[in-house]
Amino acid sequence: MAAEKLIIAVCARPELYDTKLVMYRDRAVRKKTWCSVSEEVGLPPDQCRKRWKSLRDLYMREKRKELQRRNRPEGGPCKRWKYSAVPSFLDPFFSPREMNGNMDASSEDNMRSTIPDQERRGKETELFLKSLIPMIDRLPPMRKGALKLKIHSLVFEAVSEFIDFY
């Protein structure tokens, strides 16, 4: 449960994982952010940071294994990590490492093209929404319904403003 709580706390703070943000490079901001994560999770900041790095690395290894399994003709069943859905907000920042070894050029090209840029951009919203599921599922039914209604109205407003603009 503490691992899931830590993942959710980090999810709400992109300055800890989004390397494109200016705040990501600001050590003071990150230090302050880790302190707020620490307060939320109830562990010391250093322990939160180390645990997060471990969880993030484990998630990335699992994603690489999943990509490798998909590219094999036999496929086969796979045991999934119990938190594999929670850190899915990291997927837009995940890019498979270059492979060294016995792969020919066509295999490498197939590996690189498994998640084209357009698909990745299209799935960012889906991944973001999936990252909210664990938090939403914890809400009582009445709050869950109210939250869904708020989300729908916010999206409707944003789309309406966008359409009116053009």
C-alpha cells in the first residue's frame, strides 16, 4: 500500500519525472517537492526518493520485458507486476533502450516502431486518465459520481471554448 501511495504522490508532481519541465532541473524545487511527498506518504524524503527510483526502474524493466514478449512470435503468458497499472503515467516518458546483440536491422526497426510518436501523443490522455483510476476507486460512490460529473463538465467547457475560438 505504501508503494501505491508513493506512486500516486509522485504522479501528482511532474517536476519529479518529466525531464522536459524547467522545474525538473531545479534542485531546490525538487527537494521541496520530495519534502511534500514525504509528508503525504509518511516516510523521510531520502527514503521516498530511493523507493521511487526503485519502483520507477522496476516499472521500466517490466515495460521492456512486455515489449520483448510482444515482439516474439510465441508471445506466451506473462506475470504482471502488481503495480503495473499505477505508474502508467510514465509511459509517455518511456522509450525502449537500444538493443545490442544478435538482432538484425529489421528487428531493431520493428522494436522502435512499436510505439510511433503519433500513437504515443494520442495515448497520453488515456494514460493520464488511467493513472487517476486508483485514486477515484477509493472514493465513496457519491463522491465518485460527483467527480465524474465535474470532469465531464470541465471537458465540455474546454471543448466548447476551443470550438468557439475557431
